Amino acid sequence: MFSLIGKTVLVTGATKGIGYGIAEVFATAGADVAVIARSSADIDRVVTELSRLGTGTVIGVPADVSIAESCRAMGAAVVDRLGGIDVVCANAGIMPQAPIATMSPAELSTMLDVNVKSTIYTVQACLDALTASGAGRVIITSSITGPITGYPGWAHYGASKAAQLGFMRTAAIELAPCEITVNAILPGNIRTEGLSALGEDYLASMAAAIPAARLGTPADIGHLAAFLATAEAGYITGQAIVVDGGQTLPESFDAVSTVR
Ligand code: NAP
């Protein structure tokens, strides 16, 4: 049960943070993994690191997923080098802050290009290969921010993460006849390089508001992605699955602190 050996997995934004965690879990499980990002130097480093983990092949393909042509070239390169694509993890994303009052059209466009259009371009670019797989999987990294919660300064980010779910639900219906499932993971606060840079005091205050009393790890997200990629998860589609240690459950801070 639950084998990923022989599966070919494309992960966008796989050189850092959550994407690295997803790629690391798939590589450890013996899948063939394609590491996608813009920086070739980062890709080379990650391919070397992940190649040591499992029995599968790990390759790197530079691509800017906010550009449709770049995504098409990415999909073609992965099929050419790994022979097909069974699983697409559309994970790459950005989260710069921009208050509504001063958000520029350029800031809004970049957010939607990198977080929303990229998701659709990535799926389009891999669609023929996913169909040929006979058990294709699309796994989108959304967020609790937007679909469930809000945070001042990140209105455009929240809109982009909610938009991914709109795409996901129709894609799940439209691609079902091709035996492709489409699901989204909604991470809570995950301890990535970017979040760690905010400092230990800030991280401790975030952890205090989470029932599990810790931030998530990239591997926490990778483990759900790996399960969604298995044959056993083939009847799950169109779902938005929260992985947040219970962060979105408490009605108030007291609800957490009274049980500590
Ligand atoms: P991260 O650490 O900043 O890593 C981002 C990755 O995406 C890098 O590999 C980066 O490499 C790549 N990337 C960025 N823009 C790209 C583009 N245009 N084309 C191709 N690759 C691109 O990010 P993260 O915090 O792990 O976030 C990853 C995903 O998780 C995002 O969708 C984010 O919304 C979501 N998320 C994160 C958290 C969290 O707590 N961190 C919580 C909820 C959801 P290059 O710069 O070399 O391209």
C-alpha cells in the first residue's frame, strides 16, 4: 500500500520552503522528482541533495511559472527527460505585503500572475502527460489565508489563494473523465526560511496561538501531498484540506491558553 515508486512528480517552487519539503518527501519515497524554480544555482544544489535520498531519479528544470510559454517548455522537458508526469504539485508562490490603500496595479498583477495564473498554466502544460498517466494527480498549495482567514496587508495574497480553490473545484470536475484528481492543501504557518527570518520571539508568539503548540514543517505538507498522490487517494478530488495544527479552530486566544 501507499507506494510512490515509479511515479513521476513535478514540483514547482521546489528549491525552498514548502516546495522543498514536498519534493523531499516524494524523493524519499522513491518517486522520480522534477525540481522546478527560476534559479538554476538553487536547482542544482537541491537536485544534488535530493538525489541522495531515494531510489528514484531527481532532475531540475528552470522555469518561470508565471509565464505560459515557460510552463509549456517545463512540461515538455520533464516528459522528455523522465518519460511522463503522474503528479503535479503546483506550489510556487509569493507573499509580499501590500496594504489595500497603497497597493499598486503592478503589485496586484504580479501577485495574480505568480500565484493564480501559474497554477493554471502549470496544469495546462502537464495535462496531456497527466491524462496519459491514467492516474494523474494535481496538488495545489493554497493557504488558510484567503480561503479561511485574513491578515491585514495580505488582501491580494488572500484573494490569490482563494482563487486557486475556484480553479481547483472546476478542474476536478472537468478533468475527472481523464482519471485526474485535483486537490488543494491549505497550510497554516509553516516554518520556512522566510518565516524563520521574522525572529524566534515572533515565531514563539505564533506557535502559542496554535493548538498543536508549534509551527508546521514543510514535511507536514509533503506528507499530505504524498498521500494524495497514492492510488489509495484516487477517490478524493476537489477538496481543500487544511494542515495547520488546529490553528484555525480556536474562537479566541483564551480557547488555546486555557488548556495549556
Ligand atoms: P518560499 O520559501 O519563498 O519558496 C518559493 C519557491 O517558489 C522557491 O523555490 C522559488 O524559487 C519558487 N518561485 C517563486 N516564484 C517563482 C516563479 N515565478 N516561477 C517558478 N518558481 C518560483 O515559499 P513558501 O513559503 O514555501 O511558499 C510556497 C507556497 O506555499 C506558496 O504558494 C505559498 O502561498 C504557500 N504557503 C506558504 C505558507 C508558509 O507559512 N510559508 C503558508 C501557507 C501557504 P525561485 O525564486 O528560484 O524561482
